[in-house]
Amino acid sequence: MTEAGRARCHRLVTLKVELSTYYLVAITRPLTIGAVWTLHMELPRIPRLPLPLLLVALATSGCAVDFARQTRSTGEPLTARATGNTVAFRQGDVAIDEHDYYRISGDQAHADHVRARRDRGILANRVGIASAIAGAVLMGAGISAGNSSVMGGGALLLPIGGVTMFWGKSTAEKVPQVRLQDAQIAGDRYNARVAQ
């Protein structure tokens, strides 16, 4: 190999090591001090979004919803059928919420169970949203002030809030909250009462 070839090979290896180190830092640093802010600062080619927009996106993407509509009984039959990974609750041909299904069928114990589980999930979701936003604000304040303790506290609070937020959302919106067999039994009892 010629001297020029060795020099070119050395430059390529050096460039590879420098790029590897840059990407290793860009990947591992977010894991240690907070993914959102570090990627925001480390990768200048990615368009920067203002922090308030990131907070709004975070809060709205993980917001849990209670689907109960207080549907009234129409006297039509209640049915619960598995559809893929979920269960479809119906009163006649109209889709209804699981809580409304149990309330209409007269199965108050299961209606209370669904309501309590949803309430716990929604509470955890809201606490998680507040924690994640507080963590992001603390990280921003710590970075602005150059205080690594505040930034570290925010970096710890942000993922904990995020996990709590999405756990609460999945708990509140899980369908069915009660076993399918119990739903079918409640529907059959209601249908038998209405048919008399």
C-alpha cells in the first residue's frame, strides 16, 4: 500500500471514529439527561420546536377520555361480542359504552367496577400529565440557569410523568374492563327480563 493510500485509510478510520463518537453521545446522552431536550440541542439539523408547543403536544397526546354517555334503555336487546382485541357493546344496533351497558342491564356491581377503574386511570393520567409538564419546565429552567441539579430533577420527573400519563390512559380506556363472559351473562339476564 502506498503512503497516500495509508493516509487516506487513516483519515477514513479517524472520521469513522469521530462520527461514531458523535452519534454515541447523541444517542446515550438523551438516555441519561432527558431525550426531548438533548435531541433538541444536539442535532441542529432537526427543526426546533418551541418548548410550549412540545408541552402541548405531550399533554394532548396522552389525555384519557371517558366514553360513558349515560345512554338510556330503549328496551332493545343488549349484546357483547368480541371484535379483535376489544369487545363491542350494543343496545340493538347502536354501539354503547361498557359502563352504560352494565348500568342498563342492572348489573350495578360491574358498572361500579368499570366506573372506579376509569376514575383511577383518569386521575393517574392527569397527575402524569402535570408531572411530565413540570419535569419539562424544570429541565428548561435548569438549562437556562445552568443548574444541573434542577435539570436533573426535571429529567427524572419527565419520564416518570410520561409513564404515569400513558398508564392512566390505557387503564381508563381499556375495553373490556370486565370479562366478556360476565358481560354476556348480564346482557342475557336483561334480555330475559325485557322479553317477559
